[in-house]
Amino acid sequence: MESYFINNSSVNIHVLENGVPSSKTPSLLVIGGLWEPAERAIPILSGLSSHVVALSLRGRGLSSTPEVGYDLSDHLSDIESVVKHCQLKNYCVLGFSRGASYALGWSLKNQQNMSGLILVDQPPVHSKQSEESVEYWSNLVYQGVSLLNFMRRKAIEGLARDVNMVDFSSDLTQLNLPVAFFVGRNEKASIPSNVSDETLELYKNTIHSCEIIEFLQSGHMIPDEEQQKYISEIASFIKKIERK
């Protein structure tokens, strides 16, 4: 597994990469949740036999933390720098939680160069964080570790200050590539799913090629709560595209 940095103007983006590109099997680009660094994708990087690339968006992990620049377009520029550096073509994108909104924003503009999209437990909305949420995220402890070990407070503040809300609901009809939507269905999970029944129906009825994959033992944190099934379903999605 390779670990390296890509320069996006004045921002250094940390990347983890495993495997090599193949003309037969699509590469996978992994975009984590609000606070997740590239290291959170290590189970996918090591669990798939195909080429996988994961990045830490600005303010997360080992990537730089600029003073300003945390709107959707700024994050999409981080993704663009990685796609160009890795020369990704006919690749799949996976976005988990808030990463799914970045994945949607990217895919709607770049799907002509992609072969598939996996969205994980997130409504089709790029939301603005409230001032109250800055304290919530800054004080959050997940699996015994402070979120601030993964993401700087300056970046959390940037998400509250710089972000303009974008609702992608009306744009979903423009997606003309295979899409899988992973949703957690365990209502008793400590962190419940972000997806309402209405949102699930929106995905089903709006994206012609959308396949819904339910995770019955998971709430929102599918990558942790059903890791083996999660990786298996990702691999299955890539295999289906490979056969096509």
C-alpha cells in the first residue's frame, strides 16, 4: 500500500493507494465521511483485490488545513487533484455519509469518465453545518477516540462558515451510470441511519439504474457495523460492472 501527498494549489492532499489499474476491472475512489481520513478506508484498500484509492480531504488526516475554503467546490478540487494524479479512467466512486454528497457533486459533472457510483447512507443533500454542530463534532468521541484526532477544529468551523447548501434531489435523473445505494436498516443502532423512507423512495424512483442494498444489522455506521458485508457488496458491484 502506497502513502503519498498530492499538491492542490496550496493544499497537500494525503492519499492511500493499493493495487494497480486494470483495463478490465474498474478502479475505486473512496471518499470518507465528514471527519474521516484516508486511513478509515484501509479495510477496503486491503479487502479488495482491485485498484483502490482513498484520500483525506482538506482538514482531515494528514492533509493540509487551510484557513478558508471548505465549500463543495473546494472539496471537489481535492478530488479532482487525486483523479488527475492517479489518471483514473472508467473508475467507480464510493462516498460514505457526507462523502456521498461530495461523490454526487463530482459524479454529476464527471460521470462520462466513470463506470459506477456507490452512495452510502446519505440523503442527496450537501448540508451546511450549524454553529452548534461545531461544538458537537469537536467534542464527539467515536469508538473511544476523539474526532479531533482525525479532523481539525478549524476545518469543522470552515464547514459551518463556508458551505452553501446544495440539494441534489432534482439532479438525480441526470445520473446515467450504474448506482448502488447502501442503507442501514437497524433502527436500534446507536447511530441510526441518515436515510428516511421518503429519501429511499426518492433514490429508487429517480435514478433509473439504482440498486438498493440493505444492511439489516447496521445503522449509519455501515463500514464498521457490517464490515465484511460492506466490502463484499462493494466487490460485487465492481464485478457486475466488470462483466458489463
